[in-house]
Amino acid sequence: MDILYLTLCVVFMLIGVQFTRGKWLRLLAGHSNKSEEKLKKSGLIIAPGLIGLGLSMFFFGFFNSHYWANIGNAIFVLSIAYLVATVILAYIKFGREK
């Protein structure tokens, strides 16, 4: 199980850091014609949630203490709540623009 958590940790952290740097932004938009500025802004908004998910996977996989597992659970729930909130706010924002 630790290999699975390590893999998820590395993937989430890597994508989050790359979004923060302004790289790999086509993962967000595919091949759409969005401006580079909007893609960078979107990447900066999504990155903390992905980094938090990576951190929670690290805590799940590598600490056997219940204390660290609870911290991992809290970070996981907060990261998922953050990502869901950003998606809902994006739908509301883009719904108003049309």
C-alpha cells in the first residue's frame, strides 16, 4: 500500500508544483483556445488543492501513528473541499458570463 500512496503523493505534488510554475497548463484546458494568462490564473487556483492531496497521501502512507493519520485525514478533507468549492465557484462565475 505504501507504494500506491507514494505514487499518488508524487503525482499530486508534481502536478501542483507545475501548475504553480505555470507549466503543464494544458492538463486544465486541453486544446482549447484559452489565453495563457487565464490558464496561469487557473493553475494557481487549483495548485494548493493538489499539493494538499499529495501531502495527505504522504501522511497516509508513511506514518503509522493515529495522530499523523488524523492530520492526513484533515488535510485530505480540506483539499477535497477546496477543490469542490473552486469547481462550484467556476460554474457560478462562467454561468453569469453567458
